Amino acid sequence: MGNVLILAAEAHAAGEGGFGLHLDLFDTNIINLAIIIGILFYYGRKIVGQTLGDRRARIEEAIQAAESRQREASEALADQQQKLAQAQAEAERIRQAANESAKKTKEAILVRAKLDVERLKESAVQDLNSEQERAIAQLRQRVAVMALERVESQMKERLDSSAQEQLIDRAIAQLGGS
């Protein structure tokens, strides 16, 4: 459009007749200005109105899309917060169950340990008693052997043949003989 205006200005300056635009503002008449303003207003209004309408529509779409994304994000946040609360409640329940299970297991282990200790004590007492009885039996046997050996040695020293005969006769008399 700039080239057309330059050509029109050159043609008018050269003195050629015809239709043309006179670009000198001081020489320009009001009719030429009114025509130009009218053309600009008529065609420009449509173009500017359409451009502004398109821009307004794009802005409204962008706002609606942003609001939609915000709603979706808010819903997703609420959903995730609910899931987090559920997960935390489940974790707390699991922790409490684990604590209870640990207490029960601890108590069972303590009871089992007490029973094992009692059984070991009883076993130790039985072993000690049997060992003591065996030692006492060995001591009795040894004492009896020593006593017999001593008696034999004393009998050999004190008993001669006449004392042996008297002892045998007395033993027979006690048994019921004549």
C-alpha cells in the first residue's frame, strides 16, 4: 500500500491529472481526509474487531483451560491427600499390630524361657541327686569293704581255734540247734 501512495504522490506532483492522493497535509483538503478515514474505519473496524474477537476467544479458551487444569489438579490433590490419609492410617494400624505381635511374642518367649530354666533346674537337681546317691553308695560299699577287712584282720589276730569253735557253737545254738 505504501508503493501505491508513493506513485500517487509522484503522479500528482508531476502535474498529471487523474485521481491521486495528495500527501501534503497542509495542501490536503478535508474530502481526501474524510475518504481515507472512512476507508480505514470501514475496513479497519472489521479487521480490528475480528482480531480482537479472535484474541478474546483465545484468552477465554486459555482461561477455561487453566481453570479446568486447576479443577483437575485440585481433584487430584484431594484424591492423593485422601489416599495419603488412608495410607497413614493403614501404616499406623500395621505398626500397632506389629507392636502387639512383638509383645505377645516376647511374653511367649519369656514363658518358654522360664519353663526351660525350670526344666534345666529340675534336671540339674536330678543329676545332682543321682550323683550324690551314687557317691553315697560307693562310700557305703567302700566302708563296708574296709569294715570287713578290718574285722577279718582283727578276727585273725584274736581268734584262735578254740575261740572259733566257741563262736561256731554259739551261732548254731542261736539258729536253733542244740
